[in-house]
Amino acid sequence: VEGLSLVDEALGLLTPQERARVRDVPFHRVRLPDPVKQARLPGLPAAWYAHDARGPRIEIFDRAVEPPGRFIGRADRARPAALAIVLHELGHALLHQERRALRQREASLVAEHRSLAAHLEQEHRRLQARTNAHNRTPRAAGLAELEREFKRFDAAKAENERLGEAIGALRDQLGRSMRTPHPAVTQ
């Protein structure tokens, strides 16, 4: 892949954890057939992160690495301008991976929350029926057991409320993840 040193340099700016998260994202150098056509297409990206049926990948087009000679950063630490492009696409890959993991966690929490809510509803109906039966025929021993069951019900209800709060916090985190720039971009 032409520009491999550029990819290596961009990956070197990531933390070890970030590099591990994008380890399976391949880079492809895509040559477009006609440079004159490219010049006529100002909206053509320099690179992009794609994730579709073929899997995630970063495609780097001619515009990212040609013409050489453009630089970013301080004069004493100048780097190729294409580095910012590759870092940008790595940011998309990291964000996509993070958001996918958050959405999977959200789906898991929602399913657990719904399951517990259904169980609580069923348990509430059962306890209500036992309470009604107890009220018709009072028995001291049955009352103690009923009180224990209500305590277990209250504990399960509190757990369900905690899950609801966790889902809310996760959704807040999903919203914030779209607005947080990577430290390599802000340095």
C-alpha cells in the first residue's frame, strides 16, 4: 500500500487501546483512473471510512497523498497534510466501533429491563392475589411469608429502576460520543 508510512505514523499517534480497537480495519489505497476527472470532481473525498457488507475499511484516494509537499503542524515538527486525513478516518472507525458497542450494550440493557419489568408485573399480580386471599382468611405465618415476598419484589423493582437509569446514562454517552474530538486532533 502506497502511503504505508503515513498509516504507520497515524496509528502511532493513537493510544495502544485505540490501536487495538482498529486492528482489524484494513487500509486500501484506491487509485482513480483519470487524474483530470478527479480535478473536475471537487467534492471527491481524499479518503473515507466505510462499513458495509464487506466489513469496515479505510479507503485512501489519490487526493489524500498527491500532490506531495503540503504539511501540517509546527515548522520544526511538520508532518504530511495527508496525516490529518488518515487520522480523521481513524476517528470515524473508532467512533463507529464505540457506538456499535454502546448500542449493543443498550440493546442488552433494554432487553434485561423489559424482561424484569414483565417479571415484576407478573409477580405483582401474584402477590396481589395472595394478599387478597390472605385478607379473606388471616393467618399469622402466611403474613410473614407474604411480607418477605413483598421485600423481594421491592428489591427487584429497585434493580429494574437501576437498569432504567443505566440505559439513560448509556444513551447520554451515545449522544456525547458524537461531539468528543480525539486528543490527536486537538493537540
